[in-house]
Amino acid sequence: MKKRSRRLTAMAAASTITASMLVALSGGVSGTDRAAAAEDPCAAWMDPADSPSERADALVAAMDLDQKLHMVTFSNPSWFFYWGTAGHVSGQPELCIPDLVLSDAGSGVAGFQIATTTFPSGVVQASTWDPRLQRRLGRAIGAEAHLKGINVMLAPGMNIARTPYLGRNFEYFGEDPFLASRTAVSVIKGLQQNPVIADAKHFAVNNQETDRMTVDARVDERTMREIYLPAFEASVKEARVGSVMCAYNRVNGPYACENPTLLTDVLRDDWGFDGFVVSDWGAVHSTAPSANAGLDLEMHAVEIPLPESSVTGTGGRFFGADSMKAALAAGEITQQRIDDMVRNIVRPMFRLGLFEDPVAPGAEPFLRDVTTPERLALAREVAADGTVMLKNRDGLLPLDDASPDGGRTIAVIGWAANPIGASNATAGGGSSHGSGLPPRVVSPLQGILAEARDRGDRVVYVEGSAGVDAELAAAAADVVVVVATDGATEGSDRPDLGLRPSACVAVFCTSLPSRQEEMIAAATAANPNTVVVLDIGGPVRMPWLDDAGAVLVPWYGGLEHGTALAEILYGEREPGGRLPQTFPRDEEQASFDPAAYPGVDDTATYSEGLLVGYRWYDAMGERPLFPFGFGLGYTTFDYSGLDVRRTRQGAVARFTVRNTGDRAGSTVPQVYVSAPRATGEPPRQLKGFTKVRLAPGDSRRVTVRLDRRAFAHWDVDADRWVVSPGRYGVLVGPHSRDLPLSGTVRR
Ligand code: BGC
């Protein structure tokens, strides 16, 4: 087959709660208060009734140069040495500026933080296709962050899964810009319901971990606007994200953190971003070029010169006071630019309430256990709603349907099923990995044991790596649950579509030898009633698929993975997820021209253009192993009666969905638009969806609105989104390759 070418001291706590803050909190200003406020040096910017921009202007006007330069780079102690956070900018109590404390990441408060909830990873969040649930999750993560003394969450990550090998796929929201945008907006809105700034990362075109510190991603403007930027654009315009992290890599030449096209032309001038650009840790390579390009805050791992490293970036501090003063004296940067940088940093701090609700990092919040039963229940809910069921032969699942009275022997097989394995298989590696302390992940084995006990089923466990133990245990059981994992981590791409576990201590992971494919093959061959559970960060090959009875993909399911899994197996919950990424049939179908990925001479040429993910499969007529949007539930649905009407700006699609099975369940009607051929757009693209839950036999008339953007493409010459006049197809169905309803609309 042809190779494709594509692809802030919390205000020294109470002691620094100033008169102005008390005035602000009491909400009114009496005559005596007014006198006190007049003496208060912070009064000019501490009135929440003023706009964030007015407050930022007033604060910057009161700062001297050193106070300003303090804001644009990290403080010592740096990195994890400051209460296990990713870094901080210490507060300036004389100015009432609180600490700015930054921490990873998308699946909960992570890094070296302890006693927090590890929620399911980004890819699970996207797999739920449920904006309300994603927003609740964001809100819960933000709440834990603030309780831990953190007020910038370095999440969410939203880079597009351009290749199935992308090592950080698990942190992101899949291959489609629309799904990634909807997920990002929901998570950010939730996070920022707290006095916490969210961070849209990694801006931009950071789609591989191989050579991530240096690779130049060469991508044409239209592809950038249509595929790689929309999630960031929506994060800025719709969710009003407070910060954006520029990436390690280069984009069309310059490093992302000194890229004026990205950081100024697109982000500020075009989208109207009013927050700050923070560098990825060690992603800064210059002083004036970076500052002038639009970088506001430099972050780094440790303040010692490091050799070039693929994990932490290069050494050096470029935004330190000495460097900045030298650049200022040389006329390379202006005072105006420095003022803007500080304004950009404090504006979202005012807007999101960080001055009114300062954090106080220290031993107490560091040690505090912030998990709650409610948040653990939410983790469980997301884990189940994001689990994708890929196969379920003859209704093998849920188990209760076949034999409600129990009495079965269930063989649980695999390292990833036991508590030690599971602690490594329920979260990806790198900065987003929680410390795992205290160790309290519910493993699949523990989850299944608890459910089985209640129902009178027996459970046997084997580790399975010898193959023969897997075969013997499987052969002797009524039902087999074999659990495998792929150990994906930040800092490296997956070498192939195989299953290769890794063991992590906080953010550091190492790959382990394993024979999980043989284990699955032995179990599925020995017993047709084998449920294969894949705790994976991205697509894997499935040579054993024909023999498997059922396949579940919980991805990295977080602390409550085992409970959610057991509840799915027994039918207390349904697997509610749909794939946010195509699963290729084999390595060959997944492969790239090396110039496109991983790149040659440190350059990855995105020659596939718009044909990313299912767009490529559709354009090439390729049949994937499992298509984008696919996922089974425990009931069946029928789609009918599509009516597409033109609106002033776009269109509205109405159709009926009926639950034709005998269980309550959910489906995700997906709406794809196919543009006239002359536009040069891919065959069809996701432009709307909704999640519908129905009781057996019930039906609902569903409305999905398509805005102007659903019909627009980026016109490079016009330098804007354009809708070409013509007839557009509107296709509706349960996944990208099953779109039974079609209509058209003229635009
Ligand atoms: C990662 C970022 C992370 C930062 C701080 C970097 O290596 O790329 O995603 O937020 O470290 O831990």
C-alpha cells in the first residue's frame, strides 16, 4: 500500500489581608473607610467593581521596573521544590499581588502533589462527548487545585492527535478540531468557575513527542486554522481562558514561544486574547525576540544550566531582571512591552478573582487530603461515560443479562489488573501524572472482586505474562477479563501500536518488558467469553480481535477505574464513550512518510494538509479497524426523520432518535457537514453532536444547530473564514462511518 504523506504568598495569608480587601469584601465604603482606603497603597486596583483592565492599568502604573520584572519570570525555589508544584511567581505583598502558583494538569492536580483525585485522562473526557459532564469535571479539578494552594491549572491540553503514535495523546482530546474545541471549552469553563486560571496548551502544532524540543512543524496556514488552532481559538473566544502555554517545538521556522504570527497576530490581534502567554517549561530560547513575539511569562524546571534535554528543555533564564534590563537599555524591547506583559498577567488574575481569594501554599495545603466522596463519584462517572465498548459478541456483556444469579468463575488476568499494575495503567506518564500518594487506585481486580462478592461469583487472578497461566486460567473460567496497558508517556512517542507497560514514580516513568499481546491471544483462544480491557493512551493493534468476546477501552481511567469497570461489566452502568480518534487496522495503515512524521532533519512537513484522522480515511477510501465516533452501548437506537433548515447564519438539523432495545441507554448523534467539492474540504467533517439518554422504547426529536463556521473554510487570500455559496450535505448518525440520515442545505 502507498505510504501516505500527512500528516502567584498567598498574601502572606491573613496578615496581608489589607484594608482595601476588607473594604472590597464588605461591599461598601463608609466615610471612615474612605479615609482608610485613601491611605491604602493598593486601593487603586483592589476594588472589584472596577473592570479587570482598569485594575491592571492602575496596578501597572504603580509598579517600579523591578516589581514589574519580578512578574515575568518564575521565582525560586523553582519547579517541584516549591510544594510539589510545577512553579510559581511569588507574591508582592506591598502591592497586594498574591502568589501565582502553577500546577499540572488535565486529569487532576498532579506532578508531585499528593492526596488529590486522579480523574480520567483527557482522552477519556473527550470520549464522553458530554459537555455538561466535562464542565463538572473541570470545576471539581479547579476546586481541588485551589484547596491545594494552586491558582493556575496547566490544563487542558488540546493538541490534535495527528498520529496514533503521539505519546501525549492520552492528555488531549482526540483527532477532531470540533470535538476538541467543545471539550476544551467545557473543561475550561468548569476550571475557571473557581478562582483559578486555566491554561490552553501547547500552543501550537505540538503533535509529537519525538524531537519535541526542536522539531519544526511545517504546516500550511489553512490547515493550521482549520485543524490545529480551532480548540485554542474556542478556548480564547468562548471560554475566555486566562492563559495559553506556548509549546516546545518550532512552527514554520521560529520556536513557538518566539513566534509573532502565533502569539501576536493570531492570538491577540485576531482572537482578542486578554490573558498571558506562559512558556512551556524551558521552551524559551531568547530574551527580546520572545518578549516581542508575545511571550509574557517564562517558566522553567530548575534554575541551573541544563544540557539539551528532551524532558525539561534547555537551561538558562531569559526573562531574568538582568537580561530584561540589558535588552531595555539596548533598545531591543520597550517599556511599553514590559508593561503589557505585566498587564496580561494580572488582568486574568483580577478577572478570575485571584486577588480576592489568594492561595497560601505551604505544608498545610500540601499535606491536605482534598479528595471527597463526591469527587470520587464524579471520577467514576466520567470513567464509565468515557469507556468505549468496541465489541460485544452476542451480548456477552453485561454479565447479569446472561446469568443474574451469579455462581460464575471469573478469571481476571494481567499485571494491569492488579493494584500495582493498575496504579501505572490508570494515568499516563509525565507532568500530568499524579504522585499516586496515598496509593488508593481501585484496580480492576479490586473492583471486580467487590461486585462479584455481592453476586455470588468467584474470582481467580493470574498475572498472565507466562502465557500458559493465562491460557489455563481462561480455559477453566466461565468468563475471562484480561486487562492490558500501553504505558504512554510525555517525552516520547509510542514506537508502534503494541502494548508496552511502564512503571511511574510521580512524573518519572520507565518502560517494562511484557508479553501482553501473547497473554490476550492465549486467553481469547482458550475462552470465547473473554472480555479484553485496554487501559491505553492511544490506538493499539488487535491481532486477537476475532477471538475476543468483548473489547472495552477505558483508556486511562483514573482512581476509580476498577469500580467503574466492574459496574460496566455487571451492567450497572453502560459504557458511554465514543472514539475521539480512529483506530488503524495495522501499522501499515497508520504509517507516515518519514518526512511528514517523525520528520527528517528536525523538520516534520504536514504534507497531508487537512487530511488528519478520519478525514484521511474518508478521502482515501480506507477502512479503519474502528472509525472515529464509534462506540457500542447496551441498547440499540434508530435514527429517522431528518429535517435540515437554513438559518440566517447556518442551519438547524432536526431528527428523531429512538431507543429500540430493552435497556435505558445513551447514543451520541453526530452531525457531519460535507462541503461542495470546489472548496477543497475533506469529504465530511464533524460540526455538531449531542448526547441523548433514553428509556427503552422512548424516542426524542433532537435539534442540533450548525453555526456559520460549520460551513466555512479558511480563505488564505482573504485571510478570513469564508462560506462558499453552494449545496452542503448534512449527514447524521451514530458514528463517522454510519450516517443513515442525509439532507442538504444551500449557503
Ligand atoms: C510539559 C507541560 C507541563 C510543564 C510543567 C512540560 O514538560 O510539556 O505540559 O505543564 O512541563 O510541568
